Amino acid sequence: MGASSPYNKVAETQWLQKTKKLVACHPLKVSEMVEVVLQSWNDIFDSKLGPKGFQIGKHIFPKPQIMGFLLHELIPLEFSARYPRLWRGEQTASDKDLVYIPDPQYSVEIKTSSDSKNIYGNRSYAQESDSAGKKSKSGYYLRWSR
């Protein structure tokens, strides 16, 4: 782990404890994150499209990637609506998906997966980046798997 990692010089046996401390320090509480994700999920199925009121899950059955895209968009919109001075969605290539305006270190990347057993990250996140203006690969990730 790099020198800036919060796990630097922390024994592997203490990583869970360290992770719990990091989560506890985050400005969003886990319960609210779960609430917003579930609300966003329900909003997708409650939405109606066009004059005939077509609905996802009833008339339209998108691939998992489309559902992930919708969650990826709706979650930041909900947080920015709830807390417009604190949270906003991504605006630049270097922004995380959900930006904490007062302190970007608490910004969040949103990852979705249709696999109920595994978490697949972006392979690009495991590689060093030499491009200016790209997203930082450190920080918080909100992962939702269905």
C-alpha cells in the first residue's frame, strides 16, 4: 500500500477495525446510503416512460448494465437533492461519482454488479495512472450488488 494509504503500517489483522473507523468517519451513514440505494432502485421500477406509461420490470427488461447506469445516475441526484450544499454529482473527469463539496477526500465512487457472489472492480483501478485530470483511485466506494 502506498504511503498515503490509511492502512500503511497497520497490521493486516487490524484492517477490519481500521475499515470500520474509516466508515464511521464518513459524513454519510451506512443506513442512509442503503436507504438511498433502495429508494433509487424502487424509483427505477416506479417510473413510467412515454404516454403509454411503459415500466421497467413490467414492459421493459433492461440488461444489468443499464440498471447499473440508472443507479449510478440516480444515487448522486438523490444525495444532491437532499444536501445541495454538501453533495453533488460528477462534473469533471477528475471527480468521483458523488462529490463531497466540503472535503473531496470523502467523495464516493459508485460501483454496481449483477453478480450476487463476487465484487468485480475496474481493472484500470489496479493500474497506476499517469494521466492528469483522471479520477483518483483512492477513497470510498459504494458497491451495490443485486
